[in-house]
Amino acid sequence: NFQDRLIKVNPLTTPGSNRAVSSFMLPENVIAWSFYFMVNNAGQKEYEEAGKKLGSHPKFANYSLLAALAMNTPVTIPKTQAGEQADYWVMEGDNANLFMSGAQFRYIKKGKAANDHARMEPRKGNLYFCFSNNTTGPFTVTVKITTIHVNETLETRPVQRMHIAPKMKMYLKN
């Protein structure tokens, strides 16, 4: 796991804003990343059961559910219908400020759910999870992020060199 975060999102009736932003920056050499979020632990049971199913597979015994998802393995985590649903966006750059001010913004992924997951392509710079609460009560969003990155190492190995020397031989022509 790269990061786990708890984000409190105020309700629509709270003075101020019913929006919340969480920023993160991916490490160097990331080739893929994945995320899972749940509102008020509504998807905790689904996440754990999907992890148990994956854990029984010998190929992924040492990996987390999100690591398998980031490695492009078909992973199914059922969406729950229980609890509050959050409007969410994944975005980059200055779009988070535009989101908070209510202006037009661009996003990489969006949806509305009590829990959701996805495999994402790597990006440079700051990335943001943005949430909006259109209900009458506050909720807490748990966001789990996993990255797959490659750290190349250089090593020295002995090399065999071949020396070829031409030879002249006499032979009979018949």
C-alpha cells in the first residue's frame, strides 16, 4: 500500500463547503497505480471478501488486492448499495482549486458510489481525490492507494571475450 487516507466531507447544510480534496504525489518509476475508496466503511466487507478470494490464488498470495488490480489482474469488488454515496473525481494540476471554487474543471475519472475501485495509468505531478457530499449528514471517506513501481539496478558481470586469429594451412587439391 502506498497510502491510506481518511477524508471528512461536510454535508450540504454546513456553512462553508460540502466539498473536500485530498492530494498525493506518486513516487518515481511508477508504472501503474490503483485505488479503492469507501464511504463510512460501507464497502469494508466487500473489500475483505475480495481480498480473501484473491489470497487463495497462488500467483497473488503475497500481494494485496489493490496490487493485483494495479498489475491489470481482473479483480471484482462488488459495489454496495448501503450507506451514503459520494460524488468523486480524480484530477490533476490546478483543477482541484477550480473544483473547490465551484468553477469548471477537468478530471481523469469521476463517479458516484458508496465504494469504488479502478486501475489508473501513471501521471506526473500532484493528483487529487475530490469528494462532494449532497446529503444532510457528514461522512468519512477512506481512500486506499497502491502503486507498482520499478527500481532498476545496475550490476557488473564478467564478460568473456573471444580472440580470433586467422591460420594458414596447406592442403592438397584433388
